[in-house]
Amino acid sequence: MLIEFSVSNYRSFRDRQTLSMAATPRLSKVRNVFKSSTNSERLPDLLKVAAIYGPNASGKSSLIRAMGIVGRLLATSSGSNGEPIPVSPFRFDRELKDEPSIFEYNFIQGGLRYRFLLGLTGQRVVKEQLVAYPRGKETLLYDRYFDAEGEHYVFGKTLEGGKEVHCAWRRLTSQKMLFIAQAVTNSSEELSQLRAPFSWFQTGLLVVEQNNMMGLSSASIRFLQMVSDHKNDLRDFLKALDIPVSAIELNLDESASIQSNRRLTLKDFLPLRKRTN
């Protein structure tokens, strides 16, 4: 569950801006709050639902895009192609043009609180840090950063795997890839320490961007993988967006197909949208 998300030097955000799901004391007794479930520390109640209001061009879409940056990186399989990382620094300050965009996620997964810090330019990951808080004590799992002398890694004393495994993870991680994704992909089932926070980005943080049909396709598949018994709810949601879907079928190979006048996959949403305009 998300505690708070912060972003700076990204699109319309120059300085650090934070979306917090922590409830204020005056909201502590309403139905829109719940107790945060951590094993060893007491945290404020969290909001079940939050809404962001503002006029056009006030940054609402930029915030949603910022929250989904990790999902877009995970959707890039190799990270070695020539495409730049999809970030855009704040354009009205020349001093920030070559500085990284910064994203910070504070969340709870598996009863433990985490903080994930990410710094990106169009060319590479310049900062990636994961911190856990067992019993409320800040514990570094790993810190990756890039400076004039090159790329550096600092591994926490409690990070499982050992020196050889850590070096292998590091060697397999390209400059545009997330270290946590490479580490989880290339580790045995016994090495589970990084799987919990990584799974939160896969299934706990589902960002759907407006007017982005490929993003809607990816989000729909992830939603079905998490809660396959809500196929009808997803069908009704898609129909409300003018996508002509009559039924959704979840296949055993973890892909989803849509039934309309013919059998469709979620990748067909974009041409369908064009035809319905």
C-alpha cells in the first residue's frame, strides 16, 4: 500500500511535490481510512481513496505519469535499445536541464515499510536506492549511483545473496535498467528479500494513464492476473470507455483475450479506439 509519493524536476514539477496518503487527525474517524499493516512499527492511518483537483495544465497528468515511471521501465524488456528513458526535466530552469528527474515511493508490502528512490535522465539510471524499515529502523538494502567517476554500488550488510551474487546482479544490469528488476529475475527462489518490494511495483501499484491505450492494455492484464474473478467489472469499465468489449477471457498462459465481434487481445485496444472515434 502506498504511503506517499514524491517527484521533482519532472515535466511541470520543478521542486519536490508530494502526494501523501496519510490521513490527518480530523479524518481519523471517517470510513475512508484504514490502519496500516506493518509488523513492527506504528504508522498513521492511511486513506483508502484520494482525489486530486485542479485546473487544466496544473500538473495532474504529470503526477500520474510520474507515478507510473517504474511500470514503464519494467515494461522495457532489455533496456539496451536506443530509446531514451521517458523522462522530461523541468524546462523553465536551465540549471535543471541536465539534472535527473527524482521519484520517491514510500510503501508497505508484506508487513514491512520500504522507501525506493529513483533518479533518471534520458540516458541512464543515475540513482536507485532501496531502504527497508524493520522494527522502524532504517536499513539499507542497496544504493546505486552514477557520478563523474562512473557507476557505483553499495550493498547493505543484510542484503542476501553474498558478494558473488551481488556482482553478478550488478554485471547484468544495464544503464537503463532497474537493478531490482535484474536482481529478482536472476536470483533463485530462496533469495526472496527483494521480491516483496519488487512485487509491489508489479501488482501493488497499478497506474492507468488517460488517453494511453497501450498503458490501459498493460494495466488490464495486470489487473486480471491479480483478481481474475473481477472480469465482468473490468469489462464494464472498458465499455464505459467506449471500447466495444462483450466478454473477457483469462487464458492459462497469463494473457487476456477480449471477445467482441471477433477474438481480440488487449493489444487491439488502440486500433479499436481509432475505429470507434
